[in-house]
Amino acid sequence: MNKIPNRQAICETLMAHAKEDRHIYALCSDSRGSASMTPFFNAFPEQSIEVGIAEQNLVSIAAGMAHCGEKPYCFSPACFISTRSYEQAKVDVAYSNTNVKLIGISGGISYGELGMSHHSAQDIAAMSAIPNMRVYLPSDRFQTAKLIESLLQDKKPAYVRVGRNPVEDIYSETECPFEMDRATVHGDLEAENDVAIIACGEMVRPALEAAKLLQDKGIKAVVADMYCVKPLDQDTVIKAAKSAKLVITVEEHAPYGGMGSAVAVTVGENCPKKVITMALPDDHVITGKSAAVFDYYGLNGEGIAKKAVEVLK
Amino acid sequence: MNKQEFDAKALTVRSLELRKVVLDMIMKSGGGHIGGDFSVMDTLVTLYFDQMNISPENQDDPDRDYFIMSKGHSVESYYAVLAAKGFFETETVVNEFSQFGSRFIGHPNNELPGIEMNSGSLGHGLPVSVGMALACRKENRASRVYTVMGDGEVAEGSVWEGFMAAGHYKLANLCAVVDRNRLQISGATEQVMTHENLHAQIESFGWNVIETDGNDIAKLHEAFEQAKTVTDRPTCIIANTVKGYGGGEIMENKAAWHHHVPNQEEYDQIVKALEAKKEGVLHE
């Protein structure tokens, strides 16, 4: 089992670049430990800014710095950075078009036991609704590193959500196909598939497990790792939908306004097919460690496979 | 920096003339925030024509001074000053302000030359200025960062997050102005949410605080000059102003004129008041 969470991959990637580029800054809101950013703060104190527990300040300060030519990366729990500082993200970052990268750590239900205040099951919906804001949910540490490498090259706003816990590797150091704003496809989009499973973030792993379980039952599945929720890779969504009888989306998010909604709109407009969106409930999420909570709601390999079998019947 | 010798009288006249541009902008568009425009105009004129190293020629120079109009609803006065400074034509902004499809939106828009950041939602300018001041200090720039807030605006919690961080980081290159006209849309600031201890409150966050007459350009000049001599703290200038200043009895110190659009008769009276004030200044 991999022990490196995606947040650590972000820290390592930024550290590798911060040596050469003194304009890269990390900003934390008393969150450097939870963000795995302590090594960055220790190694690059001159490129580290602590703002205290003040997420609005975090985002506005970053916007001001970006306007003056710096490249700030803001780290705060996804539940806070996506909604507590929502207006700062909208006005100071997206509307003013500043090169700020917002990193939502411990996203989704990473803090499963801590209750709804600490869950970010609205962040995709909230951030996606802002013009000029991009939304990314990388699946594993290798893809996370590739995404950050790519974001370091551009000057546009973005929101990245990662979970707290290490996730099993999907890719590897040498095998991590990555094209910016293009989903990574597992399977054959040209084949006649029974089901197309489109997942993002921590749900990609169970989607791949489901595909395997389905294959054992003679059901052919293609999986799209849709780390780029906005801009959504519509081309892959359409191809995947056209190749299959059924589309299933899986995400660690509320059922409204997430990746599944965006996929359903794209499929509905371009190649109408049945779309099943698997997500957290529109309700208080049950208390527990995230893995147990996922199991409870069927957001695991078995649950996704079961849903596919049921609907395909 | 191409700095002219400070001439309080000339700047005061200019400030009164620019209020007429604001008035025309509001008459033509049928909307705007005239009360705050008139109270803050002297601060803007002092910043743009006396204090700041900013012009259309150096607007992309990283070493320029930076300004954020945090009280974005006073955009008409901001546009009038930027036009006078040569960032765009006065006639264009008067004709196009708030019109359908216009770039001259009813709050500052940084797609226009001379405008650093979009504002409009209150409580953003100070925290963003903190980021700018931090970056300028990191880059060893001589730049100073200025922001102007309304006194109603300081009820926003994010303002205090900004005061806190600027004090913590001892940002001496940052100067905030509070346009203290004591009126907001619902009435007197002291009735809506009191700021009677504003001076002490800001000081307690580690700031140098200067109170001055914000409708007296010579005094504003003095305050900004004094701010530059403080090297270990940010400075906040509490600019005590009169809402609607210069527009005469009809509109001065009246909350209803926060965003009132004058009718023709009122327009004529305001023009007359501005002219009378200008004559008075010229013949002092």
C-alpha cells in the first residue's frame, strides 16, 4: 500500500521547482502540517507565508501577490478554502484573473468523523460555477505531481482538491500518461463497451476495481479518470458515452452540481444515454473513517459494479 | 518619477472640476454613488496627482505604486481621476459609463487601463493590498501600495484580517485610507455599526494611524508624506470627510445622497455650488 498522500506529492513537486524559481510561494492558514507543507516551509522560509486561521485573508493576500508577479499556492482544508473564502476566490482570483492556485486539502469526506463542517462535498459545484476558475481532482500521487507540474507552467486560476489519506497507486513513476485537461482513459473508447465509468479523485481507484469485477462477469467497461472536472474533457465523455450502453459517474461530492452533473449535461446534449450519478447523499453523511463511509454508500468497486449490473439488466 | 511641485490650490480646483465629471457621468447613466464620490475625490486627487508614481507610461512597470479602490462603488470618481491622468478619455467614460455592453462597469474593472484589481464587494481591498505590499517588499521594490476604504466598509470582518496581517508583517510600504464620511446607505455609521474607536482599534493592530481632514488637500499631502517616514509599520489615514463634499447644501452630509441620481434642477444647483467653491479657492 502506498503511504504517500497526494498532498505530499504537491509539496515535493513545488519544492523541486521552488529551488529554481523564487517566485513560487506557499501560503498556509495554520494548515502547513495538514497540508504536508512543513518541509516546504522549513526549506524555503522566504517563500512561505503564514496568515493564521483566516482563509479570506489567505486568498486575498495570494491574489495581491500574484498581481505583483508571484506564483502563490494557497493551502487550506477544502471545506474552508472552497466556501469560507468563496467570494475571495470569485472576485480577487477568478474575476481579477490572478495567477493563484487554490489547493483544497483533506477534501471530500477525508475528515469523515469530524462532521459536515469539515466535509467538502460542495466544492466542485461551488468552484465550477465561477467563470475563469478551473477545477481538478487528481486520482493518485503520480497524476497529482504531473498536474502540479502543468499548473506551474500557466498563469491562470485553478482549484485543486486532494484527499488526506494516501490512496493506492494507479499509475507509476514511469507509467503515468498525462495530458492537461484530457481525461486518462483505462480501456478502449473505440470498442463496444457495456458501461462507461467516469470518475475523479479518490473514486478512480474503485471505478477501476469495478471494471475488473464487471469484466469477470463478462461485462465490458471503460473507465475515464476525469481529473479535469472543469474544463471537463467533453470529447472523452462523448466518446465514452457513445461506446457504451450506460454511463456511470462516481465522485466524492454531493449529488448536485458535481462532475456527474457536468457529464450528464454533456451526454444529454451530445449523445443521449442513461447516466447514473453515484455520489454522497444530499444529507448529513454518516460518521466514520472515509473508507467505511464509502463502503456504506456503495462508493467502492463492488458497489459500482453492482449498480452497473442492476441497471444493465 | 516625473513629480510636479505640490500645489494645493491647483489640485483643489482640479478636484472640484472632477466632481463635475462625476456628476455628468451619473446624470448620463442614471446611476452611481455620488455622495461617496464627492467625499473621496480629494484623497484620489492627492494620490494620483501628488503622491503616487503611476501614469499611463509606467502602468506595467513592476516598480510603480499600486492602488486599489476598495470602496468600489465610488468608481465614478476613480474613473474621472484615471481619465484626467490620461488612462482613457474623459468624454468616453462620461458617455459609456454603465451603458449596455460598456467596459466602464459600475465597479472597478481591471480590463481597463490603470485599474489593478476588480473590486465592488467590500472588504477585499485591504487584504489584497497586504499581498501586494508583501510581494513588493520581497522583490525589494520601492513601490508603495495604497487602498481606500469606506467607513461603512470597515464593518466587514475581512478588513480586520487585513489589518491583522499588515501589522504582523510590519508592512511599512502599505498605506490605507478610510474615507470617514460618517454616513452609509442606511444612515449614520455610528447608528448602523459604531466605529467611534476606529483610531485606537486600528492602532492596536500595530498600525501608525493619522487622522486628518480628508477634504483638505494640503492636509492630505501632509498625512501621506508623514506616512512615508514611518518605516516599521503600515499607516492608516482616517480621512474625515463630508459625504457629498463640494455639492452644496442640497447634498452635503445627507445619507439619501449615497446613490441618489440628481434631477435637472438638483444638477444645476450642484454645478453652481461646485463653481462657487472653485471661485472661492481661486480667490483665496
